Amino acid sequence: MKTKVPAVYLNFKAYASATGKKAVELAKIAEEVSKKTGYQVVVLPQHADLRLVREAVSIPVFAQSADPYFEGSYTGHITFNTLLDIGVDGVMVNHSEHKVPLDYVQRVVDMAKENNLEQLVCAATPSEVAAVAAFEPDYVAVEPPELIGGPISVATAKPEVITASADALKKVTKKSKLLCGAGIANRRDVEVSVKLGTVGVLLASAYTKASNPRAVLEDLVAGLKASP
């Protein structure tokens, strides 16, 4: 399934509130909000929950990471053979909590393209955005690590990071689209982000740890209306 933009990407990380049956519940809420509003919502559950979530919802499901191997003697890795069997729509790579070398990023992006999976590459700075843009992934998400999970969003604390990343991306390729993350928590954060040049946001705890995740997501998705 090709992801439509603008979109909200929900990283479930490894939170207890987004594991197993709870991951399925959060994914179903995301699907319901997406259908109700007409805006795309993408979920990224833990590897162990990918099949459960994939079987439960029709919205796009991405893996939180992938390794550039298809099958074989790769103990502890998540291979493309497995991801294709599960039926995921895309893969994320190089999140700040799971950094890999640039050549590793390129191999994952290339393998994802070869297997018709969308690619979401994370970057910490505008310069890293430019570096990974050379691989022309579908999406690049800029996330200053120091703001991830914090009370202040990148849109508020460092809007210049978003604009600089948008400029850096455009200078390298027209094929990749920009997302941003780190502290994104409400409609205003999303509105500012898309006005600064993104096609959506990547977030985790604001949704997965919320007492009312449906209300939080509806508020976040409402901010996508600012997208051109």
C-alpha cells in the first residue's frame, strides 16, 4: 500500500502501553481515525507485533528497522524475507535509538526499493538529512535526539532545523519527502511542521502513552489541514 501524504507516523517503540494486544488496540484506533478524517496514519509496531498488527488493520504498517539481508544465517536480524512474509508496507531505518552506518542505511534503502517497500530514513541534523538524501528514500525524518520524548517539540524549540532540513533535502533530490519528529504532541506542532516544509510528522509517546489516544490522534491529524 502506497502511503498518502500528509500523514502522521506513529512509532510504538518498545513501550508496554504499545505491546501485544495493546499494540493492536492502538493500531485499530489509528485506522478508525484515519478512515474518519480521510488523513493517512501509519503505524510502526515492534517486530514481535508486526504480524498481529498487520492482520488487524488495513492502514500502512512499517517495521521499526530492517537489516539488509533476505534470508540465511543472520541470527538476531530482521530480514526482508520475513518482512515480506508478514506483509509490511515499509521500513524505517537509522532512528536515533537504533543508529547504523551510512552504508548500512543505503543497503537497507536499496533492498526495500528492490522489494517494493517504502523507506523512511531518520536523521538527527540537516547535514545528516543531506547525507541520507543521496540514497533517495521515499521519506527522510529529521529528529533532533535531545528533543525526542521531551515536553517541547522541534517545531517550537528548533523550527530552523525543519526549514534547514527542507532546504538540504531539495538541494540533493526531488524524490524524497520530509517528515519531522521529536516532542511532537498536538495539533499546533503538526501545523507548524507542515507549514515549515514537511509532509507529516513522526511521533511516539504522545500517542502511545496517552490516557485517551484517540483524542490525541484526532487532534494531531487535524493539524495536517495546514498542508498545502
